[in-house]
Amino acid sequence: MRAFSRNGLLLAFLTALAALLAALHFGALEIPDRFDPRAALDVASEPNLLTGLKLRRARADPARCFAALEQSGLQYEPVADRSTGQGCGLTNALRLRGGRSVALSSPALLSCRAALSFAMWERHALQPAASQRLGGPIATVEHLGSYACRNINTGEGSTRDGRRSRHATADAIDVAGYVREDRTRITVLRDWGGDDAEALFLRDAHAGACRFFEGVLGPDYNELHADHFHLEVGGWGFCR
């Protein structure tokens, strides 16, 4: 009797699942885009459990990536693909001049996938952290650079395993500071180690970057990153 009951429940579940999938396939059932795993990434939509999937899919597909960026509010223009050396160059890249609500200290060459992560971070992590910890938005993000044809820096004048840095393909940006609307500056070097509002903001910004970039390094990683956050895409995934 119990076996029959279990089999009956399983059959009912499979039947219901098949009906649901059929309804979705033929358009008989509509799901809001933010809850539909098939829908494109909407940068403006509040993140949920599907956001990571949609972000990874968009970063892997240049057409999806640029389509998402067009709706993001970022200020940019595409740049032509070009090779600048062995393991170096620009592919599906752009010149980022500003975010949706922040200026950049100078334009940055970034791959589309890195810019898309920046857009998500700015909207859903950086500015919310500023509002919560500082009582107002960030006006300018100060960076130390993005694209550079070089290997990974170990601080010893050498490179780890001779591997190219993510900077070599414009997949990384180093963020060193933030300027508030009243022109006061918050820097990673000076303010990271405290326990005041500025330090809490920096920790929130760092943690938020880990949600939207695939690799994040900060002052707690090593001395090379004492003055900036290294934000990258295309890696194996780390947050330090």
C-alpha cells in the first residue's frame, strides 16, 4: 500500500511537472521576467536567486552582454577589437566614461563582461552601501587603471607562472577611492582599517563586488592591494 502511495505521488508530481513545462513552452503560462530563468538579464531589476545565472550567461555572450549594457545607464562607446601582444588585446571591449550614477576619475578600457559586472555592482552594491553607511551617494569612482598588457604582479619584479593578468584583456579594473557629492574622498589605503562609517562603506563595497565580479582582491589579501580593490571577470572565482 505504501509503495503504491509513493508511486502514485511520484506519478502525480511528474504529470504536474510535465504540464507546467508544456504550459511554459507553448506560452499558456506567463512568468515575470525576473523569475524566468530564460529571460535576459535586466540590470535594473532587483537581484534574486536567478541573477547570477543570467549574469554569467550574459557575460559569456557578447550580444547578450551589449544588449544588457544598452539598458544599464552606463556611459560608454564600443572600441574595435585589436591584438596588442601575445595574450593581450581587446575583444568585445568598450571605453567606459561613467556609470549610471557615478563619474570615473578617467575613462577606462574594459571588456563588455567586466563593464556589465561594474554596472551591477554600482547599482546594487556600491550606491546602496553609500546610502546606508554614508547617508548619500558616491559621485566619482577613482581607479588606478584597467587595460594593461602585462603578467600577474607578484611584487617581486616577476610573474606567477608567467601568466597574463586579467588586465591584459581588459577584464579587470583597480578601484582606489571614492568621492562623495560634497567632494570628500574615501580611499582604500587610508580608510580600510578603521571602524567608522567610511571603513564600513568600503567593506560593504568590497563584499558587494564579490557578488557581481568573478574575482575580488583587497587590502586583506596582501600588501600589493593595500591601496585598491582589484575587480575582475573571467577567473576561477575568489573573494579576498
